[in-house]
Amino acid sequence: MVDVGGIAGDQLRSYIERIERLEEEKAALSADIRDVFAEAKGNGFDVKIMRQVIKLRKMDKDDRDELETVLDLYKRALGME
């Protein structure tokens, strides 16, 4: 193991290479997700709404309920309902 200035070179290289591989995988997954959205759009779905639904599905019920309550309050305050 090469040690330069207190840094273990082999260990550092291992971390960097793992991160680089993960970044490549992430880029490939992002491309796959874009393809699915493009397919959905081609079939008439609103991608913008789909992204919002995905965001909402990630939230737990209490957070989602709070968001909807505050959103409704703001819309009423602005005369949007």
C-alpha cells in the first residue's frame, strides 16, 4: 500500500473507483428512467403529473396530509378555490 503524506493510496484509489462505477450505474439508471417517462408521454400520460405522484408516494401519509392541508389553505387564501 502506497502511503503519501499520510494518505493510503491504494485505499483511496479503491474508493474513487467504486464511486466512479456507481456514478456510471446512476447515469445508466437515469437514462432508463427518462426512457420510461418518454414512453409514458408517448402513450398520452402527463409526465409532470407522474413526477408529482412519485414524489407524493415517497412521502408518508402524515406528511402528505399536512402538505395537502397547507396547499389547500394557501389556495383558499389566494382565492383559487
